[in-house]
Amino acid sequence: MTKSNQEPWQVLGQFLQFPDAEHELWWHRIAPIIGRALIRTGCSVESQFRHLLLIQCTVLPFLGHYPAEKGRNITWRSCIAGDEGGGGPMDVSVNYQQNCKSTVRMNLEPIGSHAGMHDDPMNQVAPREMLSRLAKFQSGIDLTWYDQLENDMILKNQDMLPLYKDVLSQFDNKTQTLFGLDLGEGSVTVKAYFFPLLRASATRADWISIMFESMRNLSGMEEGIICELGIIEEYTRSISHKLLPEHSEVGFDCKSPAQSRIKIYAAMKVSSLQDLYDFHTLGGHLKGPSIEQGFEILSKLWHMVYPKLLPHGKSREFLQVHCNWELSLKNPTPVPKTYFLVADELDTHISSAVISLFRDLGWHQHAENHEALERESYPTYDPKTSTGIYTWLAFAYSESSGPYITVYLKPPAPTPAGDNMLL
């Protein structure tokens, strides 16, 4: 490719000035896959530049230290799938819908330079600083629910007591806050996620109570949505012995309460289609044609993924599944979305499942775009042996817009030359 027809991410990579080597390494890790994904989803050139510059200004400074050899410089480990292998506290995803333009997303955990250390033991500084920067670039960010849930759900630096240290030492990671950025045409939607388990463990409280009491106390809550929260809480308690509490969280849009959605996440190990149906439908509480039509497609995805052998020919005992149930003041009826954790699956199996499902749905252009993005972004990977491309597959369905599928990708591993900069 000549300089005259370089893509936006390549042009910016030539001219941006980075404050330090780590900042530059993060750029070269993230910008290519986001840039290519924006192109493949039909994002305008203007929006590509906008999103890439936004990431450079508001995201890269909050990804923590770029991992050196064996991660010896890392003081804070993220819960994001793949970070334990040095992949970084972020992933990139593409939302695919029927007869709709696809959207590129980024999930990340903001990490401060002193996260996990004496000055910032609970990594409280970076999330606020990142939100402040985002608000300068994107109008409409509202922190009403953020402020309330942060206060009620997470353990802050000033809350730390000596007796908490022993309790918290049992956790491999101490993630409490994540963000999602939807990179739409000309705008960005900011989402936040809070995890209650650390606060619950430190204070010896019930994490389910912390979650649901915090949501019921939010500004603008009405009787309809409070009633549905009660149904979700009742179901959650009924299966609490199966749940993975470290993966339970509350997500919401950083918009005004009247415009925001709220999502309740839970996770468990699933080994049968019947258990998947029960989880997806809140134990059968969610009913109707759209639920059944959606689950029919979800069951196809299950059969494309679950029977496959794991790396080294190992048979599967379960699939880790996460569900969220989305509600809003406009629509208090829960809408389910189901996630399959596929970070340890052979990439060829996941790629084949995605492309096959897209073609079954008649999404031929989506299938072509997905294949091209994988080919362009991971040229040195062998999908038949690698497990470093995919992290999650997510599925939702609505009567109005049909299937909604999100494919989560890990930014490609750095080249040896780039990695050596921090040896």
C-alpha cells in the first residue's frame, strides 16, 4: 500500500506524538484491528479519524503498563478474558444485525499508573479520569446512575481497612469497574459496569442484595421496572449455588435515567441445552414467540460450539455462559442476551461457527466482512492451533430487529520487535 492510499489508522500512526513508549506500544496493538473493523463495518472516513483520535486521547492513557516479559511490571490484573496471558485489559467486538449497519465496540478496564499500590489500592482513580476526558469529546454523558451505583456497589480506596487485605488477597483480580464504548457513526455511546463481589466479601454482605438494592434505589425507578427486578432477583437467588459470583455485574448506559438501559449479568457453567434455556429465560419466566424464535437460533450456535473438542483433543465438561437481562424505563420487560466464553477454544472452531451461522441467517455480507477482518488482523495466526483471536460470542433477539450477534476479538499479539521494547 502506498502512502497516497493509506487508511486512517495508518496515517495517524505516522504523525501522532506519543508521550512514552508504552503509549505507542498500546497504539500499535489496538489501532490496526479497530481501524480495520471500522472500515469493514462501513464507517465513514471522518468517523474513523474521530474514533481513533478519541481512543488515542481517552483510552490509551488508561490501559496501565504495557506488559513486559512475563508481566513483571503489572500491578493490576483485569478480569477481561485474555488479560491473564498478557493480552491487555481490553477487547474489540463487532455487533452484527439483520439489515443493519454493524457497530464496532471496545470494552476495557481503565487502569491507573498506581493501581493496586498504596496510593490507589482499588484502582479508583483511572475510571473517573477517563470519564472526565470522554465527556470533553462526547456530549450527552450523564453520570447520575454512575455516581449512585459507584457509591453503593464498589469498594473505594478510602473504604480500605487493614482487615480487608486478607479477604481481598484471595482474588486473582480485583476488577470493579469496566467500560464499553460503542463507536457509532459520528458519536460514541459510553456504558459502565460495576462488580459488587469485592465490597460484599470485604463487608461480609450478600452480593445479590448489594446488586438489587443498589438498582432499586436509583433515581427515576418506577414500579414496573422494580417489579421485574424482583423477578430477576428471585431467580438469581434460586440458582445462587450454581452462579459464579465474580462474574456478576450491573451494566448501564451513561445517559440520563430516562434514556438509559440497565443490565443485570450472571454467569454459570452450563452442560446441557435445557440448562441453557432455563438460564436464558429466567427459569421459564420469559415467554412468547420472540423468546422461542431467538432460542432456536441460540441453540444452533450452541450445537456449533459445544460438541467441539478443546485444544489437545480434550473433551468438554461444560461451557461458561453469561446472561444479561436488559430493562429500561421505556421497556421494563427483561430482554435476555447470552454470552459464550470461547477464549480457550480453537479459533478455527469459533470462526467456522460464526460464518456458518451468518450464512444460515442469510447474512452473506456480514460473513464476508467477518472473514476479511480475521484474515487482515491475524495474518500470522494459524486458527487450527491458535486460541488467541476470539473471547466471546453473544446472542440476543428482538421481535422488531431479529437476531443480534456480537463477536468479541482480542487485539493481535505484538510482534517480537515491538515486545522487545520493554524487555
